[in-house]
Amino acid sequence: MTDEERTRRLQGKKVILRQKQLNDAANDFNWATDHELMRLDAGEPYQMVFSVYFSVYSEGLNDPGKRQFAIETLDGVHIGNCVCYNIDKPRKEAELGILIGNRDYWGKGHGSDAVNTMVRYIVEDLGMQRIFLHTLEWNIRAQECFERCGFAPCGRIMKKGYEFIEMELMRDKFEGIEFPSPELSG
């Protein structure tokens, strides 16, 4: 990762996406040990102590196969995370994941803005033709958010005993989407 990538900030209308940092670990640990948040992510809450989590966390920040961003409000509050992974350059597709961990910001448009901002980055900076994601079949709120952002259901899969809806956004659909202003700083 270059210095420019480490300091990149992507500006949305309500959020800023910035590169993940070690000082995000405390919030991320709290979210990773939260039963409800992990249920929404089809996972089990972490059972490890923070010191062990921090060691694993610090190694994961430099994963070259992922683009990991913290989601901050415009006034600098870390409210969640957004990641682009499973990047397949030959096929020009990538997977998107998002978590709004701070419940005070649920249902207020921050998640949609983060998704739109991340989509713009994946399309314009990474040159992807297809962005896909998986959401639990019963998580209607997430599905509605993704549909507002232009994603459409394209299949169902079973993973770890859970049924997921696969949703995608193809490049030819991007032109009709109003993205946040492309203000980049860094």
C-alpha cells in the first residue's frame, strides 16, 4: 500500500471513508463482540480478549487483497467500516461489505452514503465492472439500503447454514446513479 492509499479519504454527503488505522481497534472490537451486530453479519461474537484481537487486527490492516475503510461522520465520529474484497481484476469484479456499528446512526442515511461513496471508489479507482455483496435473506433493512444504492438481487446462496441474497451492481447501471461529489483528499 502506498502512502497515498494510506492517507486517502473519500468524501460522501454524510460520511468520510478513510483508511483503517490501529486506533479503530477498540470500536471494532466492541462491534465484533456485540451479539446483535454479529447476528446481522451471520457471525458469532468474538470470544477473545482485546490483546489477542489487537494482534490479529494489526496484521489484517495490511491485507493486500482488501481495501478497508473506516466510516466517519463529517465531524469525525467513527461509526462503522466498509471493505472491498474478493477483488478479481481479470473479471473486473469485487465484493463490498459494510457495517454501521454505532446504532445512533442507523436509519439516518449514513449507510447508504457510505455504500454510494465506496461504489464510486470501486468503479472509478479500481475499474471494476461488477460489484456484488451478500446479505442475509431476512435482513430486509439492508436489502432496501442496497436497492436504494442501485443493487439488484441476482441469486441466493447458503453459507455456514445461513441463506444469503446475492445482490449486484453492474457498471452499465452506474450512469443512472447520482454519486456523492467526488471530493478526495489525501
